[in-house]
Amino acid sequence: MSSLKTATLTGLCASLMLSASAQAASLSFYLDQSNVLADGSNYLRVDVADGADGAIDFTVQVLGPLTGIAAKNFGIQSFAFNVVPGGDAEAMDITGLPKGWKAVNDRRMDGFGRFDIKLRGKGNARLETLTFSITGIDGDRPEDYAILSTGKSPQGHEFFAARVAGFESGDCDWGGCGWSKGDGGMQTRFALLTAAGKGKHKVDWSRIWKRDWRHHMDRHWDGDWLQDCITSGFFGGSTAVPLPGAAWLFLTAAVGIVARARRRRA
């Protein structure tokens, strides 16, 4: 084999090893399950990677299917994950949390089961991207935190779960029979009638309330309590994010070259 081919093969092998090492040092997953929306959409992405000084860095990001329906005060309200059996990480080992957030041990996430560590923020501290780190645990790796939930889990056991609030899905424009401030809504009529009631004419509140409530229920009752408009929900997942197509092509080509070189030498 010529020196040029040898150098090329050596470079490809080195690149292949570096690529494999990078993949081992970072894991990415989609949260594609939900208790209120359709399963199968990539609602959030979780990246778990080796950080500086032995830390494990988490990045949790809301994706298009939710940002596309974002409303006021939108973002992640809580996030939870598990620790490998025998692992030492606890809530006290979480660092770098945003203002208004805290970590607690052993909590449930609606139908996705029980998790070892849960992070939660106040209503005004919701985030589209949540970042934090686990520090002070010797020898831990990203895969130590990709562990299925435990306990009863009607939605299925998953590696991660998050609650996202502040979006609008479904029939959220209640218009003439809703509670919104839109033209003709109950809140609008309430304000108008209150003003009228201050004049000479008295208002029969019971009649108006029964009429509007009956109209509202006729339009919006579907067997569940006013579930036409969904504004928050829980999302879980364990689906690995696939490698980009270019990376797969590179790895396949590198493996093929190595295999051909070995056959020639044989």
C-alpha cells in the first residue's frame, strides 16, 4: 500500500474513532409522547453531555410542535430524569439552575411515572431552553442519566419527562360563548351588564348566567370538562436523536475503506 493511501486510511480511522468518542460523550433524545397531545411528534429535545471538570451538562429545549402554538408565558415548567441504580446523584448535586428554579428528589410526573430528580420553576420562570449541570459525582457518564422511570406509568415509562405550559391547542377561540374578552364573550357581556346595572335598569343575573352557561356547554361540552382548549401538558420520551445523514455517510465510507484495506492485506 502506498504511503499516501496509508496516510489517508490512518486519517479516516482517526476520524472514525473521534466521531465514536464524540457520540459516546454526548447523548440526545426526543420527548415525543404526551398526555394531552398526539404521540409521535418531537415536542422537546434533551442533550446530555460530558462537561468541564467532570460535570454532566443537560440542555432541554422546546421544539417546533410546541413553539408553534406558544401563547403568553410559554415554556418548560418542570423537568425530571432518573439516575442509574446505585448512582450517587441527588437534587443537591444540581448546579446552574436558572433563577426561580429548584431541584427535589423522588417525584412523579403525571402519567409518566416516578423520577429520581425533578426540577421545577415558578409560573413566571418558564423557559424555552433549560440548562443545568450535575457536579461532584465521580466517574458518572451521560448514559447514567438515560434510565427509565419507575412506578405506575399509564403513559409509559420514559427516560425523561417535562411539563410545558402557556400554549394553546384546540378550540381556544371561544368567541361568542367563551370566557375571553373577544366580542360577545361572557367576560365582555359581564362587563357591559355590570355597567348597565349601575343605571336605572336592574339586571336579572340568574337568567343571564343560566342562558350563557347553557350556550357555552352546548358548544363546548365533549364528554370531558372543557378540554377543547389545551394550555399545558406533560411530555415524555426515550427516542434517540439519529445521527445526521452526512455523519452516517462518512462513517459508512470510512468503515468500507478499512474493510477493503484489510482484505487486500489478507
